[in-house]
Amino acid sequence: MALNEFDDLKIVALAGGVGGAKLAHGLAGVLPPENLTVIVNVADDFELYGLTICPDLDTVMYTLAGIASPETGWGIAGDTFHCMESLIQLSAPAWFRLGDRDLATHLARTRRLWDGETLTQVTRHLCASLGIGPRILPCTDDLLRTIVETDEGDLEFQEYFVRRKCDPAVRGFILRGKEAALPTREFLAALEEADAVVFCPSNPLVSLGPILALPGVRERIAGANTVAVTPIIGGRAVKGPLAKMFSELGRESSAVEAAREYRPLLRGFVLDREDASRTGEIESLGMRVETADTLMRDEPGRRELAARVLRFAQSLAAE
Amino acid sequence: MALNEFDDLKIVALAGGVGGAKLAHGLAGVLPPENLTVIVNVADDFELYGLTICPDLDTVMYTLAGIASPETGWGIAGDTFHCMESLIQLSAPAWFRLGDRDLATHLARTRRLWDGETLTQVTRHLCASLGIGPRILPCTDDLLRTIVETDEGDLEFQEYFVRRKCDPAVRGFILRGKEAALPTREFLAALEEADAVVFCPSNPLVSLGPILALPGVRERIAGANTVAVTPIIGGRAVKGPLAKMFSELGRESSAVEAAREYRPLLRGFVLDREDASRTGEIESLGMRVETADTLMRDEPGRRELAARVLRFAQSLAAE
């Protein structure tokens, strides 16, 4: 891409975990850091051993800091699990794998929350310590939790996702706290200033859904220039349970269904080349479609897709 | 010693940190496990990162489990500090050194406390997981905290002990919570059954003092067969700030002063050979005196001293 091609573009990216973190990393690679704000889902946060654990925030932070574990998609590259090994010896719950270095994030975060800082403030401190340039913001400082309704009863998200490995069949979702939770002032201000809002390739039901459910967010986004990258390629979620969820909810496991989930907020949808045949269906939802290789196999792949998305957004703005 | 020499002896040992743990370990080596109850100080417990940390309980547990770090006197042998290294990178407080495996104890304990277990119950679980035979009991399940009054103001015990390395001059102590804290039922029941109560070589001011300050404890101990091992050898505390504290409080740094602190509870006092010349002074406090090598350089040394203490207690009971 041309040097400084996107220097005047202010972007808000909405992200969940691994897929969102990868595109956010790509965006961080092509945008000036001060022009990128990544809004992250907190509805799969949870408490373990009295610690506040924010899996999506951590994945985005670690990925942008360049320390994310490439093998697992969570945690820190090269981390050890000595604490975990001892927890198992002490018969303590060990279903959520906590690396020794990763644990420091949870400890430092929990301590600052106990000291009265908001999650937004805590995240700012953690990002500064990790040398992260772009702004990473939790979508809310309030309690917001996805409960997964399954054929085996209601499960907290991480119970479903990690402990039960997405095995129970999904019947629906409850977003606990949505009546009281507010988007942060920083989130709303970033939306006001944004030239485009990028929906990263995250789960529309449980990752971006909770962000969009916060009061006032859909209304503000509705007027913005919006582009989503498909979280589904060829009927499969790249990572995570989205395809399985769609199927269990009686819906098609497809990019079209993901696009439908964001209607009427989206102006543009980036479809994977593999699904190019579905272009017409998505256009009929009222979206422009761009096809691209969306898999982001490596870091150049993340930047390429990011640049592609930004150019697509610019073209939509010019219409 | 003769095989099974102490099989009929039920012992309660009062212990603080390293010195107390060593003698408790010696006692565990010569007594049937079911005949030994170690009552541990909790007044230097504290909260860090939202975790409940019990330094004396941990030192006693790790020592009896055979996993204590011999170099440091705290923590687990061969532990790593990866979490700590990351905490430092995250600008989080790192003055209290938390090993990765040690951290598992604090996490497991905190989780069980949050689940509503008492510290007594939690400690029982941890001891069972660590394969510890004798019973280790916190002296109370209630809040009890030593505040050190110093020339630089009041400090929580670990702030004084670890963060400030015992540097500020001590003016006195406040035992926060002593109006409301109760000794546990298990502690009192063990006292009722005990043939002898052993005061381990721990700090009488801040380790055994808080145990003895609990309501009803002194009264119950006053009628028992009681023996203390000196925490001071030749004017020096073997480990910890006792000699410095005595000096700053205008008292002599000596075994005699330590014995005086326990008056009138003690029947017998084990003095180090090095201090044999002070025998008469301690006898004038109303105690029998036994001299021994009290330093416990190695594990056989712990058992030898333990056997010596028990025989001394038996001889007092026979009087």
C-alpha cells in the first residue's frame, strides 16, 4: 500500500477474541496508532479464584503487543504453567488454563479494580505497560455477561466455551446486565469521531452482539460508515463455535447468516473468496460486498486484509 | 530415641514462621501424626491482588510437606517467578515475592474462602492435598492483624517485615481485631486434650503473642504442661527481627527477655547452650530450664531438638 495511505482515517474496530484480535493487529499495522480504537467485548469475562479474567481484552492486548501465543490463540507465547500444575495438585479447578505470565495480567487487573479503577482505566495501564500504541477499550465498565442457554441448562460463557468445550447444544443466549450496563464515554466519543467502524471477524452472537446491545450503540453506528469481515468461511467458523451455534439455533452456518445478524447496521461486508457465490444474497440484505482472502494466515496477511477493509470503507464513504 | 517413645503423648505446638515450622517439622518426625496439632499465627496474614496470603501457615505447611525452600525460609523449593517478572513489567507491586507454585496456594485458598469455607477448613484441604499428616490449624478464623507502630508511622506487618525489611524502628504493636476474634473450636479442643503445649522458637511479640491474645487461650494454657524453645541465641534472633524489636523497645535482646514475655504461662524453657550462663535468671522467673543446641541446622537436628523438648515436658509432668 502507499505510505501513509490511511493517515487521515479514524477507525473504530469492534472485536471479540482471536479473529478480532488478528484484524485489529492488521489495522494497527497500517494505521497511525492514535487513529485506531479497538472496542472489545467483555461479556465473556468471568471471575476465577477471585480474579477478574477478561479473555477477549487479553487476547486483543497480547496480540497487539506481539506476545500472543500463536499456537493456542489465547495466553502468552512461551508461558509456563507451574502455578496451574500446583493448582491441580491442590485439587483446585483447573479447567481454565492460566499461564504464569498471563496470571500477572489478571492479578494486576484485579488489584486495580479493587483499588477503584474502571476497567477502561485498568486496560489503559496494562496497554501502556505492554507498549501498545492503539487504544483498546472495553465496551462497558459495567457488568455484562453472556449466559448460554443449552440443552443442559444455563451456563456462564466460559463454562460453556472452555469447561464444556462448546459441547452442549445452544438454545439461546441471555445477556445478563444489559438493562443497566452503559457503553463507556470513551467508546461513544470514539464512535463520534470515527470515519469508519470495522466489525472484525468475531462471533456476531456472543462477541460483537453484546457490544451492539449496549444502549445507544446501534443508534450511533447506524449513521456511520460500517464494514464487517465475515467470521465464517465456507460454512465453517475459522475459530470458535459460531457455525455450531447457528446450526443448533436452526440457522444456516454461513457468511450470509452472519451478515444478516448485523443488518441493518452494515454498509459493506467482506466475504471470503471461497464464498463468492453468495455475493448476491448478501447484497440483497442491503450491503455492498467485497471478496477477499479473509483467513489471515500470517502477519502480512493481517495487514493486507486490514488495508483491503479500509479501502473498501473509503470507497463506501465516497459513494 | 526409643521407638514409639512418644506414642502416647498428645502435643499442641504454637508456631509462627520459619523457626516454628522447623520445630513443628521435628515434632512431626517423632510423634504419630494424629498426636500433633500445630497452631499457627495468622496476624501477619494480608491481602495482595485480592488474594489472601497466610505467610506463617504457608511456611508451616510447606515445611511439613517437605517442599519448603531451604535457602529463603519462605516459598517452595525450586519455584519459578515468571508471574512475578510479568507483574513487574506491568508496574504492579512486586515487593512480596510470589513464586508461581506458591501462588497456587493463595489462589486455591482465596477461592475456598470466597466459597464460604473457614480458614480452618481451607487449611485442612490444603494439608490433605500436600500429604501432611499432623493437623495444622490457624489460631483463629477471624480477622486478626498485627500493626507495627514505628518511628515512620503505623505499618501493616508485611509492609514492615517484607516491604520495609524491618528497617523502621518499632515503638509498639496494635493487634487489630483482637476484641472480636475468637480462637477456633478446634484449637480449644486440642488444648483440652494436650499433654503438653510447646511454644516453638518463634517471635513472642508478633508470632506467638497474637495466638496467646485470643480470649480464653491464656487461661486454658495456664493449667497445661508448657515448654518453650528460645527464639534467641546469644542475643541474636535466629531469623527475623525479634532482637532488633527488643532493642528498639528498650529491652534486652536475650533469651531471658523472651522467657519473661511468656511468664507466667511457662513451666519449662529450653535455653541454647550458648546462653547457659543465663539459666539462673530464667529459673528466677519461675521456670525450669533445659539447655540444648537449639539451632536445628538440618532435619535430624529438628528431630533431636523435638525429642529433647518432649522429654523435658514429660519430666515436668512427672514432677
